[in-house]
Amino acid sequence: MSILKKDIKFNNGLSIPQMGLGTYKLTNKEEIVESIHAALKTGYRHIDTAVIYKNQKLVGEAIKSSGVRREDIFITSKIWNDSHGYNESKQEIDLILKELDVEYIDLILVHWPTPKRLECWKALEEAVQEGKVKSIGVSNFLIEHLEELLKVAKIKPVINQFELHPALTCKKLVNYCNANDIVVESWGTLIRGKCFEIDQIKELAKKYQKSEAQVCLKWAQKNNFVIIPKSSSQKRVIENANIDDFDLTTQDLELLATIVEQRDGPDPANFDF
């Protein structure tokens, strides 16, 4: 099955397209329109944004002008750290709806595990009951954060989005999420471009006549992770989805496992909130 046709089921019975378009650091109107229109034309049906990206209004406008029906597009957003208080979270949920100019959001995440994360979760649960949000999840949560949340949550998180790539496999966290029926979503799958510098990835790219980015995305696909690569280039948006015509062998995966571990983004265990 083409990755653009593959959905991954949530624990609430709903599902998410495995392949999505990330919009982090996309703030130029022309770039956003070109990227989103190219993605939707190619067959993407999942767009990932966040309040802190400061592009939700432009993302919403690009979706509307694409010609693809709203109900056919899965939209993810996230509540930023300074709005995790209960009242602030409720206000931010309404802001997300307003900026994207939609009646509901498919998925909203708690962006980082701040000290007020449980207050934010309560507001998200109420938003589900009010019909403003279809599904709720978390981002950058470690096992201890998930354990704390699961003890008090009335609605179980459907997904955990965190830095995850061949150089940072997070096996314990991935296994915990799988065991608790929480979908795993990878951000930074391309190691923020550093994949082009890693010998093991370069070797497999040459072997399969694919780009280093495609090798990383294939790795994530094989692990059944949701992936949201970002690109402002129409060519790259199309290329990132073109990973159905090759596969990684057991030996290939063993080679990737020899990459020295490196975290490119902030560490959730030592994040300055």
C-alpha cells in the first residue's frame, strides 16, 4: 500500500494518515501555499502545524484555496508551553480554531511536558466533549510523563510525537507507547538535514539510488511511525512521499543501528520551560 494511502488507527477508533506535511519554520506565504498545494495535489492528507510556528492563519488559507475538502484533510496543531494553564489552554484551543478558520481540529497535542501539562490535558478533554477537537495527544513526553498522565486522564492520549530518527531510536519510549496503544509519531525524521552527512545513511541512499531523506523516511515507515517531513520545495514534498518502490533489509536496519546516537533537538528531560 502506498504510504499516502496508509492510515494508522488510534485507540479511540479514529485514524491518522501515516504520511503528513510538517510546517515548522514555514512562515512565508508563497512557500506555505506552494508546499501545501503540492502536498495535497500529490496525495498528502495530513498537515501538521502549531501555535508557536506562527503560521496557522496562512496554513488555513492554503488549505482552503487548495480545492481539497476540509473533511478530507487531517489537521494537527499543538498548544504552546506558556498556555498550559487550564484557562489559557481553553483560550488557545479557540485561537487555533480561529486562526485555521475551521470548525474542528482533528488532533491537538500538548507541545511539551511543562509543569502545567495536566491542566492543559483537562482543557483538551473538555474540548473533545465540546466537539472542538476529535483526538488529543502529547508531544515530547517521556515515559514518566505518560505514566503520570495515564493515572488521571479521562481520555487516553492517542499519540506521542517526539524526536525520532535513525540516530535517536528511543527504543524504551517507543516500546512503552506501543504497549499502551499510543501511536508513535516522529519529528526530526531527517535529523534536520544532518541525514545527508551520516555515512551509513549515505551508503544506503547510494545502494537504492534514493536520497538520504528517503532512506530515513523509509526507516520510519517500516517501524510504523507517523512521519511529518517539512519542505518548502515542491520537488522535495513530492520526493519525500516517493518511498514505496524500495525496502530496507534486515542488514540495512542493522547498519543504521550502528549510527552514533545524537539528539538534534531539546531534551524533554532537561528542557527549560
